[in-house]
Amino acid sequence: MKNALICFLKYPDPGKVKTRLAVDLGEIPAAELYRSMAERVITEVYPLENDYDLFLFVDTTDNMERYKSWIGEEWALRPQSNGDLGERLQNACQWALDGGYDRVAVIGSDCVGMDQTFVEEMFTTLDNHDYVIGPSTDGGYYLLAMKASSPWLFEGVEWSTDSVFETTVDKMEMRELKVKKLEDKVDVDTLEDLILLKEHLPEEHFLNHKIDEMVLNRVTLPDDARHLYD
């Protein structure tokens, strides 16, 4: 079985990533946080044992050389297609399946906590399921895996809303397909999400210190969250 893992990636330009979070933290700190999270994600899922191939699908508005100067030359970079998120996801998955891969999974670059073992187990789950999906706390999903072309899955979805995960699973279940739902992960779009992420991170996690520094330096915390930083 040939497996492809696709990670959607943006260049961490201030004002172009984590724009909702930037309202509270500022554009530069928000971009720095995204940069740190993206670097963590792609290094954690890097396939050291060649059980799957990793491809980074990058925003087409950015020059490929910028990405190479950021993360290095060794990564397999491809441009995302045009269209809304659904079209870009479908085209990326179709590219892998048309290219000879038996199974494909697509992830975002801002949900930490995945590693090679996590990815390998996820692909193994597809042996007995049609789809694997990982819900994020904002109502979307951080991972979607399949073993057959599924353009219908990306149609009629209101992207960037809290109904994305529910709508997607409903589409699968209406066709009586077997779906494995993974554990929730935090997708950081707002200050509240950032605080929730901190609650879920191990104390020694490197992002804990970064979150402390950014939040304490730039915002006034709500009373119900202040205990996290005492």
C-alpha cells in the first residue's frame, strides 16, 4: 500500500495568517505563533521510516523560493490549486490518488500533537474504514483520510463555519460509509482557542512558554482565564 500525507501550508506573513488571533495579539506575534506551530507539525509528521510520503501543498499566492528559504530544500512542495477550500482539498486528494497512491490523508499545519506513529495508525485504520476524520474544536476538521476519489464530499459545505465537520460526516453516513472519528484537537483562531490549547498542552511543551510570553505581554486576560498564568 502506498500512502500519501498532504499538509496544507501558508507562508507566515504578518497580517495573512491567524488574522482573527491577530486582533488580540497583534499581527507579528500571531504570525510567529503560526510559524512555530507549522514547523512543529511538519517535523512531527515527517516519515522517518518511509511508511508514507509527505507533501506540502502551499498557498499559490507565494513564491516557492520563499518556502524553500523558510523550511529548506528537502521538502516535497506543490502549489495548491485555485478555488475555495473544498476545491483545493479535492484537487490535492485527487492528485495523490491519480498518482498511484492507495490512501491519502490531508492535514492542516496548525494543529499540533500528531506524529509519525499517529499517522501510521491512522492509515492502518483505513484498512477497515472508508474514511478517517479528526474533528477540531472550531467545528471543522484537522485531518481527513480516504482511499477513493470523493469529490461529492467537498461540495455544498459552508467552509470556515462551525458546521464543516458535522456536514462532512453527515455526507459520509448518508451513503452508509464506515467512518472513524479521531479525538478532538484545538484549532487556534482566537484568544479563547489559544487559552484552550494551553490547557491541553503538557507543562513542558515548548509552545507553553511561547503562549505565556505573547499573551502576558499583549493582552488583558479575562478573569476566568487568569489562573492559567499565575
